Amino acid sequence: MSPAIWMVGAALFTWGIGEGMFFYFVPLYMQQFGASPIGIGSILGLFGFVMMCAHIPAGLLSDRLGRRPLLRLAWLIGMGAAWGMALAPSLSLFVVAYLLYGLTAFVSSPLFSYVTAARGELSAGRVMTLTSAMYNAGAVMGPLAGGWLGDRFGLQVAFLGAALVFMLSVALVLFLPPQPRETHDGDGSGWQLLSNRRFWSFLTVVFFTMFAMYLPQPLTPNFLQNERGVSLRQLGWIGSAGSLGNVLFNLLLGYFSPALGFALGQVCVGLFALLLWQGKTPGWYAAAFFLLGGYRAARMLVFAQVRWLIHQAQMGLAYGITEAVNSFAVILAPMLTGILYDRNPASIYALSLLLIALGVFLSLILAPRPPSSLAVSDA
């Protein structure tokens, strides 16, 4: 594995620690500021909208300007946003900083492009799930620390701790080695991508499956605390179980073909929804969050399948468009989640199960197949 992949992995590992310290608790922190379930769902939907708007421009810029400058910019903005959330005295200022943090989602396309180009002999699917596992290895510790700090000193202290950890991650990213830019020719231009019907057909399937998998997630911390009586400290180790699942499922599903791994990841999220719906103890909820690790692995394997449908020089733009589609699902799903939660909290999980089952069927039937030249080397 190349030194660049190790450096990216170290930066993601430390970022995972910091993000894990607060990310599970964001809905609860907004609730403490006085936000309603529908209000929280709307804010999370707006977060998804900000993410969506950032991805395509970032993909274009990563193809034209290079990937490393955008990685550095995203890490610096994320650190600043974390300090803003930690120090915000009101809901409105917290939301501003939170949305700024959402803007850093533009890192996805240059990050995936960077590790794909630096992967050496690793397959595209393997390097994406491996680096994601490195992030989630750090995120195993974050919720434990955040839950303990939040339970003992208040959630604001958890946000402050995360901002401090982010400073170390930024230092690592600043020393990443550069990469040459890919040359655009007639077959690899962005305009050619717009007429790629196979690419756009697959993105339709991606949108539906990501919507179905994200639907049960946004208000689950509120559901567990308000409806099931789970404490902040318990939420912390439940969240850590989820991060551990992220690590293991990224490593495990990366060994399967991207299409099969993508389907198996959806099955795991379906089991997450089932256990939250029917479970009665924190142990069951921890098992549910562990299975939610299939969600992050499935996201990574989307990009491995997209790689089969595009020219090398379109990689940044194609990954940016794919992340924009993912983000559009993240916009809509929390809004529906907030409405369902306000009427009947448990109904979120029943509907999710139905939609996920349909998504598994569609993704297996309509999954792209690798070109014969990539069947072994780039699968």
C-alpha cells in the first residue's frame, strides 16, 4: 500500500475520532436548544442540501485543479466549523456552523479520486472500503468519549473536544503528497459524461437505495432517548458499536464484488431498522448500530460501480455527481422522518424496511457490470 494511502488513513482515523465525539449527538443538542422533531428534520434536510450543492463543483475542480488543494481546504473548513458549533450560544448560530460543516462534504469526490489514483495494486472497491474503515476505526472511540463527556459535563464539552482533535487531522492532511492531474480528451470530457445513459440510470437506483437506507437514521438518537429511555452515556457506547460495525463491514464487504457488497450493505441497514423497531434493551440497539455499518460500506461500493461506467478523466466530476445524488436523498429523507416521528415514531422503521427490501431487489437487477478489461484489476 502506498505511503499516500497510509497518510490519508491516518488523517481519516483522527477525523473519525473527532467527528464521532459529536455527530451522533447533533439532533439531541439541537433539541436542547429548543428545536422540535420537525424542525430538527428540516435542519438535517438543509444540511443535505448544502452537501448536494458542494459536490459537483468540487468534482469539477478536482479534475481541473488537482485533488490535494481541495482536501486541504475541506479539512480546514471542517475544523473551523467544529469550533463554531462548540462555541455557538444559540440554535441559529449552531445551525450556521453545522451547515458550514456540511459544506465540507465536497471532500468526498477529491478524496475518492485521490485514493483511487494512489491505490497501486489494490482494486478501486478495496481501497475505498479500506480507507473508510480507517476513518471508522477512529470513530469507534469518538462516541464513547463524546457520550462520557456529554453525560458528565454537557454536550458542548464533547464538541470542544472534537474541535481539538480535528487540529491534529488537519496537520496530517497538509503533508499529503501531490498527484498529477488526469488529461481530458474527447472521450473523457465532462460533456460526454452528461450523455452517458448507463451512468444516469444507475444513479436513479442509487438515489432510491440511499433514501431508503437513510430514512431510519436521522432521529434515531431522539427515538432512543425519548421513546426508549436510553441515556447519553449509553448512546455513546451504542454509537461506538456502530463505528465498530463500520470498520468491520467496510473490510468485509470490500472483499465481495461491488454489486453484491452493495446489496449486502442494504440488508444490514434493514436489520438495523428491524432491531430498533422491535428491540427493547440497549444491547439490541447496540447490535442495530453495529449492523448500520453496512450503510457506509454500501456508499463506498457505489463509487466502485460508478468507476466502471466512466472515463478515467471524468472521475472527479462523476464522483461529485454521485455524491450530489446521495445528498439529495439525505435532503428528502430527514424531512419525511420528522413528519413520521411527529405522528408515530416507530412507523419510521416499518416504512424503511419495506423500501430497503425494494432497493435490494432493484440494485441486484440493475447493477452495472465491469468491462472485461477491468473485471480483475479494477473490480
